[in-house]
Amino acid sequence: MQPTPEPASAHASSSPQLPGGDREIETLAEFDEVAARGSLAGIRVQAIDLTERTQVLRACDAKGAVFLGCPMEEGAADAVRSAGALVFPPVPGLPFDPYRGLLYTPDELFADLADGGYDATPDARAYAWFQETKADGDIFSSMLRAIHDDSISDALDELLVGARVVGVMGGHAMARGTGAYEGAARLGRSLARAGFVVATGGGPGAMEAANLGAYASVFRDEMLDEALELLSKAPSFTPSITEWARAAFDVRERWPDGGASVGIPTWFYGHEPPNAFASHLAKYFANATREDGLLARSNAGVVFLPGAAGTVQEVFDAATPNYYESRGEPAPMILVDRTHWTRTLPAWPLLQALARGRSMEPAIALVESADEVPGVLRAFSPSGV
């Protein structure tokens, strides 16, 4: 059974410095615990509503503290500034919080789906804002996107401390109800049950299937068969993202509290909504940051299911640091479907040529089906997990 990753920011300490050298507070409960000691000195407080903590803020030592997007009464803000803190106020009118301290959840990004359809969701509204501002040359908008993405990276790193992460890459066009989709889902389930954290690009198709498999990992085997049947009634996010997403939430409602996994999607591809089966969604505005971050965090290996241009790009994005050993020992790379990777899009021969004679050569593999992947990963793993 896959362990649920916990944010490394779930702290308890007897001093303002939190365990592990962390100085970030991301929940109101954490804030109350630290503030009760009388000092917030040097602490970073992210996106917490402090409007009911005015007296506490007035009483605490706040020298060197930084408050990022925390609503608070004007008098409280003046008090902590006078004590030596920096206050970055919330930005009104945004459909997202640039200072957020935790990753998104599917429920958060798809809020209002049931009543207003996909266009009413925070996910769709954030994409609309991005479309309006990405080319307007406004440094303020670009700064907000950069702050948001950096906050997401920080939250993702905290979540994955100590985790053995396997990235699963594949195309968004893989339809529900197909054998390929089922194979990707069974792969995600097998990886989760083997103790890996499954990480995907967080979108539809192969990505959703792998996250679904991880979600199903805590249930009896028959659950996945039944879920696949239910999802097949809305095979694609086109023509209706709303119906596609509602089908996923129907599955989640029937089987709540599934296994944990990570999705790392982007608003750069507005046509590609996040999926509802990744328990933690690290959604970015900058696709380059998202792509590199997903591969860099896949420390236990990367699996490449059949895909098109995006997946081919990911193969060689992963191959480059393996080739130069810029991230240390090469991480395993497993390509699934011999025909796809040798004939349809022959990336495998080039990958072999790059790897020949280098330390990455024994870390690459080509297999016929997703069923073979867990065994190959176990062979790569020093512990045999």
C-alpha cells in the first residue's frame, strides 16, 4: 500500500525555529502553536487568514518575520511592520493565491463544477486570467506568476521529502475505455502498492490513468475494474471537460479516500485540465518549470508510455541530466511499447546511441507492456523494492 506523503511543514517545536531548519508556517494551527511562545522572529507565514489574530500579532516579537499574502487588520499589519517584519498583502481580484503554502487538491481546483460546470471552476478562471495577462507585458502579472510557481515548488519539495518517486509520462489523448488506459492504470496501482509515490503531468489520458491506479491501490482489485467501466462513459475531456470531470468525481464519491499520488499540470496548456485522481496537484503557469521539476523529482525512475511530441520531449529532457550526470547517478528510464518507440516514434535507437558506453546505459530499458515495469524497477533498485 502506498504511503501518503505528508507535508514536511507539519511541525511541533519548542522554539520559533521549526524542525529541520524550516521557518515556514502554512496553517493556522501552526501559527497558533508558534505564536503561543511569544515570538515569530524570522518566521515566514504564508497565505493564512490572520484577521482574528490581531492581539497575538501585536504581542509577538516579529523582528525579521515575513508575512506573505496573509489577510490581517490594518492595525495588526502596522504593529508587525513596526516590530521589524515585512508584510506582503494579499492581491485582490486574483483567481489564485500567489503565496499559497500548500499544493492544490482536486476539490479545490474543481470547486463549483457541480453547479456551474468547468468554466466556473478556479482552474478555468486561473487559465482565463493567464490568457489575459501572459502577453500584455505587465511586469506585475509576470511577477505574480513567478511567485506562485516558486511557492508551488516549495510546497512540492516539502511534500516529497524522503519519498521514492516514479514519474509516469504519456500522452493526454489516451482515451478512457481503451486497453492502453487500463494498462496505465494498472501500472499506477502496481507502483503505488510497491511503495513508490506516483507522479505524473497531472492531466488527462495516460497521466490520469496512472493517478487513478494509485488512487485505486488501497481498494480491492475489483474496484479498478468497476471504476474503469464507469469512466469509459466519458472517454475524453473533449468535447466536454465538465462531463469528463464529473465522471471522475462520481468515481471518487463512490470510493472516497483513495491512495495518494502527485500530479504536476500546467495552465500553459489550457486545453488540458488537471485530473481528479491525483491527491496533490502542483499546478504551474510556467511549463518549462513544471516539466523540469517533474523529471528532477522522479528520483526512483521515469516510465514513458506511448505519447506524441510532449512525451518525446520528456524522454530527452530526462536523458540529458542522465547523460551528463548533472543530478548524480542516472535515474532509470523505461520506455513502454516496442513498436511505438522503435517504429512509430523511434526515440529508443537514439536513446540507446546516447547511452552507449556511459553510466546511463544500464539504466535504460524498453519493454512491451506496462505490466513489466515494476519488475524492471525492482531490478534497478539497490534495495530490490
